[in-house]
Amino acid sequence: MSRGGWTRKLPIEVRKLQVATPALMGVLSDTHVSATRARRPLDPVFDFFRRASVELILHAGDAGHVSILENLEAIAPIAAVRGNADPLDLIETLPDQVKIEVGSRVVLLLHGHHGKTALRAARAAASPEIDVVVFGHSHNPLIDREESTILFNPGSPVERRWNPHFGVGLLRISDGSVAPELILFDDPSHLANVTT
């Protein structure tokens, strides 16, 4: 997605993006930022993605406020989808899905709220043409597989709900390999100790 495109409406529900390989992507979801909720807990996430030198950031929905996307975009280009708890301006601006071609690999980014569970929605989106489905909604960090498709949920960096950890992710893709990595933590300040 081009920089600075958060204020325009796009009529399509699925966007496509092409990225050269090899690529290192930062992955997060369910940040639930609002105009009244402090953004400070996300500063360690921003710092981590900067230190990792990610080339693209994937946000799997429920950003909560346009400012989170603008802050992430200051680090690297970003692809984002709308979530069920996003405000109207993001729901009208962001697509339901983004299909990202990374060399010969394909990543499908979605939130996961269009199914009985987020995992079921991700499984339903899996296909032989999709290498990775990145999703959120459940706040449950997960790497799983549906036949040949990797299912990757980074969890949430701010709301663990019933999960033992907060989470973000890294996704390394080359023509020869796809390597998702969960970065789990008990406190956002712990990200300062993570090396990539």
C-alpha cells in the first residue's frame, strides 16, 4: 500500500500488493488504540520493528485508530485490514483482505471475524495458492497449518485476554522458504531484550 493513503476510500474489498524477496515483515493485530487510550504501550513494538529492520508491516485488523497505522508507516510500508472493532473511518477505508505476492509466495492478510472463530475463518481461507494466512481477532498467538497453508496469528501486543502472553510476529519469506516467528512477552518492555 502506498504511504499516506489512510484518508481515501477504496471501493474494493480485496487489495493486492507485490513485494520483492527476500522480505522480513513485522506482524501484529488487535492493537485496539483509541483517541482516549494511551498509545505508549506500543512504543516497545515500534522500537522492536525498527531494530529488526522490517521491510513491510502487516496489521491484521482492530487497529482501533488511524494513528497506529501512521506510527507504523513511519517505520516501514504497511498493509492493513479492517477488524470488527475498528471505528467507521477505518472500516470504510481498509479492505477485508489484502493479498500480498512476495516473489513466488502468497500471503493473505485478514482479520478473522467472518467465521464462527478466527481459526475457522483462517482455515476456510487456506488454499494451495496461499502460502500463509495472517489473521487476528482471537488475540491467541498461533502458528498452525491447514494442508499446505501456514496459519499465523501474532496475538495482541496490548490485550492478552485469556492467553498467557502478549504477542507480535516476524515473517521471513524467500522463494525457497516461509518462516513465521512468534515473539511472546509478559510485558511490552521485554521486547527491548529480543534480538532478531
